[in-house]
Amino acid sequence: MNIKISALMLGVMYLGVPFFLGDNDYLIGLVASALIIAGVAVAWALLGNLGGMVSFGHAAFFGVGAYTSAVLTMDYGVPVFVALVVGGVGASLSSIFMMPALRLRGPYFALAILAYAEIFKILATEATGLTGGAGGLLSIPSLPVFAGVDFGTKLGGYIVILNIVTLMLITYYFIRRSSYGLALKAMHDSELATRIVGVPATYLKVVMLLVSAFMTGAVGAFNAHYINFLEPDYAFSGTWTVFPIVAAIFGGYRTLSGPVLGALFIYLVDQLVFKNLIPQGHQLILGVMLAGMIILSPSGLLPVITNLFTRKKADNKRGEAQHA
Amino acid sequence: MKYLLETEKLSAGYGAMEVFWDLSLTFEAGRTTTIVGPNGAGKSTFLKTLMGLIEPRAGDIRFKGQSYVKEPTWNRINDGLVMIPEGRLLFSDLSVEENLIMGAYPKKTRKSMEKNRDHVFQLFPRLKERRNQEAGTLSGGEAQMLAIGRGLMEEPEICLVDEPSLGLSPVMTNEIFSIFRELKEDKMTIVLVEQNTNQALKIADHVYLMQAGKVTLSEPREAVDLQRLEDLYFARTA
């Protein structure tokens, strides 16, 4: 069921959105921004759901990925698509510094990683030679023309971020299905018990952190080339942590496509509806919506949709049985 | 190599507290060794130290003649040193079958997972009936069966069993011990920690009595006099 919904969602994103919104730069840009949030939300949910680690520090990976890619393309002439991947690698490397925090659990891990994120923001502000400091980096190269397609346009960028998010979902799916996925699920139950059956628990957590950081970094790098501008307060902003968390929890962070659906819903409703109603402080409503969702359906939006489908099916079957 | 597993002057503890000192025990291949003793004697801590879940303060652990003190737990398990822990420690949110699959996590056991699983189901038909049920919903006896089954999935050469009768009815305890008797007949090497001295002695080849971090008796089963053992156990004699 989950897979069917993911496939349906991706189908709409690949065919429906370009077809209906393709010539509206404003709207396609909004959906692309929502996908950037979605990308971070998937990476966050991967760590939170499979790894069992709630992170308040994903802004750090986002920022490091963005700066790595921007500096490499501007100062060293690295092709943009290569730099996106290296941006992810840079974020993974930065996560190595956070690994001592893996010894902590639950809220302590979350807070420690929040502190690490702040350190990276300060580093980016102070290392003026490399990052341009608080003044930021201007005219970061756009996505290039590749195989005859100009990815520098709003629509082109949309296709690229959609591909990135799709790849992330596929990776997530395969990790969850593998023996590591089961071991990670078992780890939530009892970490001691996993050690008794020979699971190297700490090592698995390290891998999950590296993967999640890589994904977030690559999305951050994409964002830098999409908006062509970076400054530390923006690239390391708490928004890149908070928005994805809200989206993932709203959509259902224990599901595969929940974080993506959540991000699309939250971001688009916020930008298209609430922003017009309350130009200042419209994010307030998001808080209310999240609280409402947690009360009504603690496991998020996706299970509600899934239930709707299955109930309909069950009703149909019952109907058929009565007719027969 | 005379012994499959042996310890030499092994000591371990938690924080400032020393739990056992200078333990030199030997375990022969194909035989069942029982460690009995009252609460707090250090029996469970000793098993955990053998598995590498607790780091020893001093001394050596040798498995098949190779020093094990520095090996991480998962290597020991992959070599065939397997523990069936006290209180089962199952994965209560996973199904019965998934619990067994987790037992086949060590690399060398993954290929034969299905064969081993069928063997476990043959040994415990009740687990087969409940294969898709969450482990958290099992009764105490079934949970212990699953813990044993999960241990067998790890393809043990030596099985460290910690208090398998804990919290079980006498009938269930008998059933669990009949399983160990079967394993013993299959030439499995078993180290059994038990408080149920009576049952434990019935299947033992060698008996250790542990009290307050020390071994106070080490005798082959035939030489053990239950009356004398219980006198020692309850410290009725000096």
C-alpha cells in the first residue's frame, strides 16, 4: 500500500506537475522549494525512524553541503553536478565530528547535535577567506545545460530535485528492506538484545548518520545552485531543521512517502494560503496544524489516506458480498 | 586444545564494585557445565563478560585456544559463542519469525537461515503456529522457547544459557529442560547458569558453585552430593 502511494505520488510529480504548472515559474519554483524541504525531511526521517535518532541539527548538513558545492564550483571550477555529490560527501565528513553525540540517547542526542549545528554556522561566518563570511556568496553558478536540456530553468531545477528525492526514497526503501533495516528496527526494541545476537549497533548508527548527512548535504548543495546565493544565517538557518521535522511528523515519519507528502502539503499550504491571510507570522498556523495532527492521527497524514483507501476497498467487498 | 572455552584469573565489575575475582573455569567440548549459586554471586556478569558485553578488569578468556579479551561481541558470536540471555531479551515489536531472522544476523549463518528456522520450528511447533505474532504477546514459556530458538539460529558451538527457568511454571520448566537434554544429546556444548539446582544438576556433566564472586566448589556431576551442595549454597557449613 505504502509503495503504491509512493509510486502514485511520484507519477503525479513527474507527469502531472510539469504538464499543468510547467509554464508557471512561480508555482513550479514553489513546488521545487517544497521538494527541497521534502528531501531534508526524508533524510531526517531515515535517521529518526530507522536509526531511532531524533536530530535537531540537520541545518548543519544542509549548510555544509551548500557551502562545499558553492565553493568548489566558484573557486575550483568543479562541474555543478559533480559538486552536488561532493557537497553530500562534505556533509558526511562534517557528521564525523558529531559522532561522539551517538553515545547519547533521545533528547540528549538531539540537543548535542543542535549545539554542533551552531558551531558550523559560526565556522562559516568566521572563515571569511573560504566562505565570504557574513557577506555571503553571490552569483553561485546555476545548474548547467546537460545532454541538451537546460537545467538552469525553474522547470529544469524542479526535475533535478525531483530526481534527487526519488533516489533518496529508493535508497530508503532498500535500506529498510535489508537485514540492516530489520536490525535497526530491532534496535528500537532493545539495543542490548541486538548486541546479544551480534549486531554492531554503534556501527549501524554511524552508517545511518553518514547516509542521512550525505542526503541532506546534497539537497543543500542543490538549493545553493537553485537560488544562486548563500550566507551563513540563511544556509545554517534553523528553518532547515524545523520545517523538515514538522513536515515529516505531519506526513508520517515512520512511512516512506509521508515526509514528502507532508513537506508538499505544509509548504504549499503555508505559501499559498496562510501567507496571504497573515503576511507576518504565518508559520504560527503550522504549529497549530501540527498539534492538531498529533492529536487526531499521531502517526501522521499518510496513514489517514491509506486508511481511507483500505476502508473503501473493504466497503466495496462488503457491498459485493451482499449482492451475491 | 583440551578445553573449548576457558578463563584464566578473570575479574570484572561495574564502576567501583568488583563482582568476581580471579575466576579460572574450563568448559569441555560436547559437555554440559552448570554454574549454580545464589543471587548476586556474579553468574550473569560472568556470562556477559564471556560474551564481551562487559569488559574484564583482568585475566584472559580463551575460545578454541585463542585469546578473546579484545574481540568485539559480534566476532565472538560469529565464531560460535552464543548467549541465551536472562529474561529472554526478545524484540517485542518484531514477529516471532523476525526474531528468529535476527538470530541469523551473524554473517556465516545467513545462508542457512531457512534450514535453521525450519529446524527451530520442528523443535518448537508452537513457535511455528505463532510465527507472525508479535513476540511481545507470547507467554513466558513461549518467549523462552523463542529465546532458545533465536540462539540456535546463531549456530552455536557453545551455548551460554542464563536462568532459562526464570518465571516459568514447573511444567514449563520441565519442558524447557527437556529441550536442553535434546541439545546435549546432539553434542552441543552448554554452559547453564541456574538457580533451580535440582533441574540443573540432572543434565550437568560438571558443576561449579559460585558464591560472592568466587568459585567455592568444582566437581564432576557424579561426585556432587546434593545435600552437601545445598549446605554450601545456603552457607549452613563453614
